[in-house]
Amino acid sequence: MTLRPESASDLLIDGKLTPGSGGVFDVVNPATEEVIGQAAEATAADMDAAIAAARTAFDTTDWSRDHAFRARCLRQLRDALLAHTDEFRELTIAEVGCPSFLTHGPQFEGPVTDLGYFADLAESYEWTRDLGTAKPMGIKNHRELRSEAIGVVGAITPWNFPHQINFAKIGPALAAGCTVVLKPAPDTPWCAALVGKVVAEETDFPPGVLNIVTSTDHRLGEQLSTDPRVDLVSFTGSTATGKKVMAAASESLKKVFLELGGKSAFIVLDDADIGSACAMAAFNVVTHAGQGCAITTRLLVPRTKLDEAITATRDALAGLPAGDPTSSGTICGPLISERQRRRVESYIEIAKQEGGTIEIGGGRPADKSRGFFVEPTLISGLDNSARVAQEEIFGPVLVIIAHDGDDDAIRIANDSPYGLSGMVYGTDENRINKVVNGVRTGTMGVNGGIWYSADVPFGGYKQSGIGREMGVAGFEEYLETKAVARPA
């Protein structure tokens, strides 16, 4: 089977590839602004059919109980997807606008390979745990705990790292024995639709176990959140939308997993190598044009070294220009859409109005007449109360802020509604550990350390979300616990 754009214009419902009842919608290449194909436009009726199929598959088949079969299907999907790596790489770069180098990691090969981790969990997880005997009310009983799939999962995913986030939901949910309805972002429907084609034509997944519904109608996400046949909603996206998902899900008291926004701090201690730290901070904020919720977008540096840090960061950003995502040397590609570019540009204007200085960037690249590009941008002269230091921008924009020592850096880092990630650079382990312990975030890197991996739970504190994705903790999000007792 060859995967081409024209093969990405179907939904996957109840094991069948089917056109959307609403016709099709255009898919745009963010690097060129060209329409490169179409995706299926689902309607509420299509979503209803997908939910019904998932419910039937969970209630009437052995999918949730046959751990070995689930593991085999997941490994089968992994191998089939990897066999199409070159096709997926080309389509992903065109649809997402992600730099080519990222498709060798979190933009495709990484999360696909990680399906094997969740397949292993399906087989190795301790599904039944013996609690031994006890005498409640004087009667001797033997007790055990059983873990069971929660049921039908509605997965709603964003456009920035579509493969990574799709598989971070599909992988553990299916491994746990759930059935899934996936609604991907309308900006990147192909990344999901082509997975549906592979599932339908190259795997043994039973009908209804995985359903994929593409649409520009955001009300279909609300439909997933409110339908009583759905047992859990797993959402990744903005905090504002996450609040709406949670409110909608409350009507049926279904469980929610929310991975939301971030405004993570990159803390440089006064004993760190300023040049190396600032170069890493610059690299982080331009990767995939800053379109990542865990990217460190606040650079906190010692006040006594502020000028040195501004120069080092500005020089590093100058060497990381926005470029063609098909080029192997590009780190910063385009933003996903004109709407997103205007959002980023509006924040740069807000920074100017608040008294900030644009040290580099701040506009559209002079050599890019087409594509949704924004120059890598460094803003100085503001404190942590500025809107560009408090609100998620989702672009290649870094705000540099002075701190007055370790305690002050921790205070500034925590002065945020978010708590998703962070980084600290220094040489004294005791001081580093104090920062790691003091910053209220779900993940932290030390001196460039990378925590991202299939076995590492990812999620945040405060308004960065509820629950964890990936790892055993992420797998257990999709489980219920049943206690069983019998006379001993």
C-alpha cells in the first residue's frame, strides 16, 4: 500500500474507511500557504456513529480482556507505520510545517516506536493484585484488586506535535483495553487519517476499537465530552479549551485527562556558563517555531549578568533563522497558520506597548514572501508581570528576565498560572536540587537534560492540566480499580 494525500480523505469508523458526511476540507502547507489536498469533513452524525462503534466494540468483544491480542495489534501497527516512514515523513513535514529533523524524533519515529512500550505494558502489567486476608466484621476474607479498562475514550488532540500526542493517547488507551474515538485538530488531519488507513488495511484491530474522525467543526469535540457513552475524555490543548472540556464532561461525571498550557522558565544560576545556557535556551524556543507547550519561554538570568546573557542569546538566535522545513539544517520552521502568526505578532506588539525592547527579530523574515513565518524574537526590559511573561504565546518568542539569586529565580518561575516544565543551569548540585525541588512543575531538566521518553509521565501542576500522559502513570489513567472479596 502506498500512502498519498488523496488516501487521507476518509474517516475510520467501525473498521471501515468512509467519506465524511460533510464532504471535505482543505489541508494547507504552512511553509508555502498552498492547498496540498483535502481531508474528510465529519458531521455530528459521523461522530455519533464512531462513538456507537467504540461502545459496541468495548461492550461486546474480548478486546478489553485479551491482553496478548492487544499487544500483538499494537506491535503490528507500529511495524506497519514504520514501514511507511518515508511517506509519513514527507506528508508530516508538508502538513505540520515541522523541521525535517524532528520527524526522526517526536514528530514521527519516536512516538510510533513507543507503541512497543505500551504493547509491553499490556502484557507485563499486574492486572490482579493480591491483598491477602483480613477480618472485616469478624469474618475472614481474601481480597484482591483488579485493574480494568475504563471503557470508551474520546481523544481530542492539537496540531503542534500530532503524531506524538495522538499516539500518547492511542497507545496507552488501547493497551489498557479501551476503545477510542480520536478527533485530531483540523490543521493536521492527515497525520491521523493516514493512521486510520493503515489500521484498516494492514492490521488486525477489530472494527470499532479505534475510530478516527476528522473535522473542522469544534462542536464534535464537545459531542465527545458530553456523550454519556464516552467514559473518559483525554484532551491536549489550551487551558481555556481544557476548562470547557472539563465543564462539558461534568454533565455525565466522566473522567478527564487534561494536558494544557505552559509558560516554563529556563533558570540560569550565577555559577553557570552563560554562553552555553543561553545558546540552549535559544535553541529550545525556536524548535518547531516555539510551538510546544513544554518549551521554556522565560529565560531567568542573574541580574549581574543580564547584559552578557542578552548578547549571548541574541547571537544564538541570529544563527537560528526561520527556514524551509524540508531542509535538514532548519530548526525553526513556520507557524501552523496565518491565525497563529497573527496571534504571535500581536504579543510582540503587546511587549512593545508594555515597554519591552525587541533585541532581535520581531517581524516576518525578509526572505520569506510565502509561508506563516515569524522571526525568532528576544524581548528584554520587562519583569515577570508583563503579559508576554504570563501568557502562552506558542511561537519563537523568548522573554529574558533578571533575577536576584536562587530564591528569587524560584519565586519568579512559580509566579505563573502554569506549572508544566522548566530547566535549570548551574554547577553546584545542592543549589540545582534546591531549584528543582522549589519549582512547581511536572517536569524539569538540568543542564540540558531531556526528560521526554515513553516511560516518563508527562503533565503539569496548576493550570497546566490534570493527570499524566506516558509512562505507567499515563497507562493507569485509562484504568478503573475493582476490589473483590470472598470468604477465606
